[in-house]
Amino acid sequence: MRHAYTRHLAPRARELRNNQTPAERKLWFEFLRTHPVKFRRQVPLHGYILDFYSPSLKLCIELDGRSHDGRAAVEYDAERTQQLTAAGIQVVRFRNAEVFGQFEGVCKVIEALCRGEAPF
């Protein structure tokens, strides 16, 4: 089992925080940064770097762009989700296109998750 905090990934996580994708920037600055539930960006945990993570809820929000479309990426994401779920972390994924085209809906889903409701 991997250790919770993955120290050797910290420099890469810092780099990713400083170079967020446009979708990550939008979700962070327009919603998560000031959310009452504390979220952190680019968190090295269990051998992975999580896009957004709420330690109090054990909730991981992942934003997926086109690089996640290939078969190998889909398999990697499934393995990653399985590992995080086994560690007690709930993982929810959104496409970058959803963040730009359905931002209010994405925020509503996150709100529901923060309240402990199943939005699906």
C-alpha cells in the first residue's frame, strides 16, 4: 500500500499548481478557492497527484482533457480511481469541456457531494 502523502511528487505538484490548465484555473478561481469546504490543488497523495482534494471529505475532483481519451489513459485512470477508492477517497471526474460548457452544473454536482448527497 502506498503512503498517503507522496513526498517525492511534491516538486511536480508545485509545478502543476503554478501551471494549471485553463479548466483547472476556472474551477479553482471561480468556485473552489472560496468554497466553505477547504480544497487543495495538486495534492501528492497515494502515489498520484490529485487535481483538487478536500481532506475533510476525502473527496478528489479530477478534470480530464483530451489526453485522457486514449485506451492507455482510460485504463490508467480506472486503476488510479480504484486505488484511491480503496484508500477511502471518493473520486469524481469531469471533462474540461464540462467545466467550460456546463460550469453551473459542475458546481452543483460538487455542492451536492460536499453536502454528502449522491448527485448521480
